[in-house]
Amino acid sequence: MRFAPIFGAVGAALLAFGTPASAQAPAPAPTAVSRGATPIFDAVKQRDHIRCGVSQGTPGFSAPDSQGRWSGFDVEFCRAVAAAVLGDANKVRYQPYSAQQRFTALQSGEIDILSRNTTWTFQRDIQLGLEFTGIAYYDGAGFLARKQPGLENAKGLDGASVCVQTGTTNELIVADYARANNITLNPLVMQNLEEIFQALFSGRCDAFCWDRAALAGTRMRAPNPDEFVLLPEVLSKEPYSPVVAQGDMRWMEIVRWVLFAMIEAEEQGITSRNVQEGLSSTDPNTRRLLGVTGDFGPMLGLNNRWAYEAIRQVGNYGEVFERTLTPMGIDRGVNRLWSKGGLIYAPAMR
């Protein structure tokens, strides 16, 4: 809203003195904008690894195997950031947190990035002193329930006990759904996911309210998956975003644009298998993305091959989805590219 006073001062002078356009001073060339202190970015470079906050075990998103090796959609994103910033996707240390612990860990500086199926909400965005960097995955809460005769939808859960995890948006979702549909749901609130899984599989609770993608993975973990059904209702909007602490604008921009670069790579058909060939492409969009032209890397404090390395070592958005979530039986759905009927979209790199 600064246009009015600027026009008032400059425009009046031009009208009064009749200064021709050719006599006006040329606009200054754009320069890089200082983002102030970069404590997180500086610490990451000095430490030479990224501390990535993940879940305590969410199938498809972040879970350790029997050897302690982490994998999943959220894990791969941290690897992409490490490849872009440090040149090596393996320079990541994973630190698991419960839903209740995760934000405190980020606020206190225990981790550099939270990549942990975390929903972007108004209250979290405004009150927690954190920055949500961009929507990486669109989901919605639902119910995974033990099969019962006649149970076809969530209204059939009237009187059921429902497991929910402490510190998640699902506590409110269960209460809202019960109130809106005039049914009774008895929440069984627990902090530890493994405890919830065991409660569900043993029959201690009749259903589990969580995000639908994670519920699909939970069903696969059950001793007898056919005993459980994912009910059809989508109860909420759950846009997942990587999260960083406030106070380092540069770090926030790096994390955000690594995500956008992975999305843009899929749109352009650039994969981990053909990214090397992309360096000789004549497409101006590809050349900018891979750092051949544009000189965008220094604007982030990185070298010009930052996106190239993320794609080469980890892959584009679609590759990561196919590698981590498709095996869980999760369809792309709304997480298709915008050009294929989905919601996944990245701003232009120019």
C-alpha cells in the first residue's frame, strides 16, 4: 500500500515541472537482498550434517528398520536437503520424536528441520515461532477400524473406543465428528505410537483416528490386515509441511526451494536417472533448475548445482512418492502434479 504516497510525491513533481520520461534516472539494477543472521545454516555447514526430526515410526513416512536405518517420504526429503546443502544425501542424523515433543525439539534447537508428517494449521503457524516451508503432501484424517458386520462408515462407530495420539490435531477431529453426527466416541489418548498400534491390534480400541495415508501403512503392519478396514470418510484437511525454526530466513528459503525443485523436476520429466543429460538441455527451464544458467545457487548461499545434486542423489517428487508411499498401497490422488489433476505445484524458478 505504498504506491499512493510515492505517486503523490513523485507524480506531483513530474506534473509540475514536466520532466520527460527520458530525463528520469534509470532504475537501479536489482541486487541480492540480505537475509540477516543465518545461525541454523551456519551451524549445519560447520557441523557437516543435518539433524532431521522424524516420527517414532510412521509407515511410509519415517520408520527405522531392524538395523536402525531410516526410510520413508519424510526421510527422503531430509536427504534431498543434505544433498543440496552439503553435497551428500547421507549427511543426515535422524532424531525421532512423539507428536507432543516435536515442536519443542525444533524450538529448542535440537534439530534443524522437522520432517515428520506435520500438519500446517493456523495456530501452529502463528503461535509457535516456527516456519512452515511448503506443502509436501495433502492428506486428511480418517478411521481405521476393526471389521464388524454392518460397519460401512464412521457413523457406525457410535459407542466405539477410538485411539488417538496426544499432541495431534486428531483429538479435536474425533470430538468434532462425534458432536456433528450426534454419536458417542470414546477417545483413548496415548503418546507412543507403538502402544497405539498394540492397543488397536489387540482390540483394546475399536478404531484408530489418524491421517489416512498413515492408516494405510498401519493396516499393513497388523498381524491380520484383513481384519481391519479404512472407513471412507475424509474428516479434515491435513497439509503436511517441513518445518523450521524462525530466526534464519536463509535456511527457511533453502528448505522451501529444495521441495519446489523436486516438484519442478517431476513436472519437467527430470529424474535421478536422466538428470545428467539435463545439463546439456536447451530448455531454459531445465537449464535454470539444474544450475546451468541463472546463477540461482549463490542467492541461497549454495553452489549452482544444489538442485542437480538433490535430484541426482534422491530423485524428483514422483520418484520419492513411488519409492516410499506407493508400496503402502497409497494412491497419488490429490498429490498428483497440478498438470495431472492434482494439487502439487511449485512456483516458477526464474
